Amino acid sequence: MANNPSAFPLSDQVQTGAIEWGMTLRDYFAAQELVAMGTWVPSPSAIHGTPGAHKARARHAYAMADAMLAAREAGDGE
């Protein structure tokens, strides 16, 4: 998997030891993808779908996050 840094890193003066604070960039990208998917849900009832549909949306969001990290590492966004 591509490099997955902290989404909102703290300065070395605040962050101590090996403790990672906050969410990873992958988690942040996946959350943003879920927001984007919510804008094109065909109907309000579709939002409440089945547990299987929710898992599929989550898997899709993380697949997109992985693609974004890979593009970021490859410099595709520049």
C-alpha cells in the first residue's frame, strides 16, 4: 500500500514517542469518498440500504482512498 501518513500531523513539539494521533490520510480520503457517494444516492431510502450495501460502500470508499494514495505517491496530481 502507498505511504499512509497522518491526515493532520502534529508538530514534533506536541507529538511525543511513537504514538500516532488522529486519523490517517487513508481514513480521511475514505471518509471524503463516502461524503461524495452520498451526493449521488438515487433516493433517500437507498441511504438506509442493507448491511451488505453499507459494507460494499465502505469497501468502495477504501478502494478509492487507496487509489488516491497511490496517485499521490506517484505524483499524478501534480
